[in-house]
Amino acid sequence: MRKFIAAIFFFLMMFPLFADKPVFYFFHSLTCPHCVQAEPFVDELIKKYSQIEFKKLEVSASQENKIIYIQKIEELKIDRPGVPVFALGKDYIIGFNDSYKKKIEEMIEKNLKKVNTSQ
């Protein structure tokens, strides 16, 4: 039964059936200093981009989140994974410091343009 529930949870996290919004994944760890530094920035992004669904997934303590992380790593063909990972559509950024903020926002804007032109 636990496996069934985990599979359903995994499916819903990876493929939001009723979501019109693009999904931004923030994979992080409680023990990662760069992740801790990135979290307030992600909170700012959540406030700024209401047209995006944000998923903040802590991977060191949650087995379910770790499964989603591994699936996303495989889907994006990331050969040197780590945390933090910021993923939106087929784009991703690994790591964080203040210089990454602009890159992350550019990734978001690029993906929002794709969504807006496809509608």
C-alpha cells in the first residue's frame, strides 16, 4: 500500500494534471549552505511570479522528494547532479550564489515567454 501511495504522489508531483502553470522545482538539502542561502531568494520568486507553480522539495530527509529529484535529474539528463537544483521546463541551474539570481530569473522569463507564445 505504501508503494502505491508513493507512486501516486510521485506521479502527481511530476505531472500536474490540472495545472496550467509551469512548474519550477527547487531541490535543496537542509545541510547545504548554498541551499539555505537560496531559500529566501526562492521565496521572493514565489511572490514575484504568481503565474508559476513552485515546488520546494527538500531531498535529504524526504524519500518521496528524493525519488522526484532522481527522476528530474534523469529527465533533464544531468550528469553531475548536486543541490541546489532549480528546474523549469527543460532548463536547469545547479548551485547558487548571488550571481545566480539573474540567471535563474532569465530562465523563468524565457520559460514564461514560451508558455505565452504557445497559448
